[in-house]
Amino acid sequence: MVHMVSGDMDTTRAAQAYIIVIATIVVVILFWIVLSYWSLADRACSQRITAGVTEIGRKLFLNWMRPRMSEQKVYTDKDISQFHWTNGLPPTDDESPEWIAARDNGWEGYTITIGNDLAGTEKVVTLDDLKALPQVSYVAVHTCMQGWSATSRWTGVRLRDLMELIGPKPDEARYVLIDSYGLAQKMYDNRPREPFYAVLDLETTYEDDTIVAYERNGKPLETHLGAPARLRAESNHGYKMVKWINSIRWIKDYADYGDGRGGTREDSALQAFNGKI
């Protein structure tokens, strides 16, 4: 014990060594108790502090990385999974009668609204309009923070190409907000379920592998996976990938939407705005 504490073998310091070890253990336990009570009492504040601290490391070691699925083609069709797990449930009649009507009509009438909230302008895009844009296709592994993974070929259009339909990016736009026809699977703070939305920063928006997908494994998207169109942002966790897309809008600041944290999971579950993996 003396050697571990002081680096020598002076047995006359044994009592001192034990006192230091016991005091250290007591301090650590007290710190853990205080920190636990504080973080549970003010989860939003503790999340902001934790995210701020961890963001330093993320900027140094993670944020600069970019997915290159469509460029490198690391995975091929022989790697794809026939089954793909998912979180969330498709919209119901009560939640979105317009989505239900489009589904029952073979997606005739389905639309995505492309908007510029800074100028108050918008454009309605049909599924045919979406498919008329330059197509991109790649195979990617979806690794969920809950522990499951699946490999699929995703086909669609780059988000940046879709947003060009409403004109050049507004100078003051710093984010893109995507919302769903469906509701969140669960609001983790126990409030009533709300329409699911996510916010992407400009870097993610302009990545080659950030797309609005309408096919998986060469077939139209399955209903439970976001049909007829969903977001894929391969540099991010799944909670950023909105399914059953309703609208996509340029915004200046996500603080003006929802609880101001940048998405449904950020608002309710206090997950980090930076969803990069």
C-alpha cells in the first residue's frame, strides 16, 4: 500500500498511506452522490455541460470525418440484410390522415414541402419530382446505439440537390429542419407524443451520403422504414434520420423550434445535438 501511494517502501508511512486511500475513496463516493443528485434534479443543465465537455473531443477526433459510402463502395450487394430493424411506428389515421390517404392510393398525392423559413417561401414536391432529380445509390451499415445493425442499399437523391429546388441557400440559414408525418415513438419526459423532427447542420446537409431515400435494396421503401421517403445521414445516429418525411426547411436557428435543442430526441430524451458517429 505504501509503495502504491508514495512510491517507496517506508513502512513508517503505512498509516498515512491508508488514510490517503480511504479519504480518496470517500471523496470519490461523495462526489458521485452529489453529481448524481444534481444531474437527476436538473437533467437539462447537466446535459448541456456534459455535451459541451465532450464536444471538445468530438471536434478534435470525430467531427472532421466524412462518410464516403457512395465513393469508396466498401460494402456491396452481397453484404446487404434482407431484414432491417427500426424504431418508431408509421403514422395512424388520427396522426396523419393525409399520409394514410397517400399510402392507400399507392403514394399518389404524397408530397414533401420544401421551405425557406427565413423568407417565408415554400415549394411542394411530389414523389415523381423527387425521383426526377439525380439519383445516388450506395450500401451502408446502419449501427444503432441500441445495439442492432443492418446493411442496406439505399437509393434516393442528395439532400442538397433537393433543397436547390427552392433556390440558393439563404445567406443566414445555418441549419435544415426535417419533420415527419408521424409522431415520436415515445416522449421520454412523458409529455404527449409530438410530431417527430430533426435538425442537421450545414456540414451534414451537404455531405454526399446525406440523402432522401425512396428505395432500399432496389425496392420501394417498406412502410415501417419510412415510406415513401426518409432521410439517410450516414455520418449520424439514427435519431437524426427522419422517416415519413413531411417537410424540409432552411432555418436560421433551431432554438426557435420545439424546446430549442435541435430535435425531438434532443428535446425529450436530452440526446446531444451532434449525432455524429
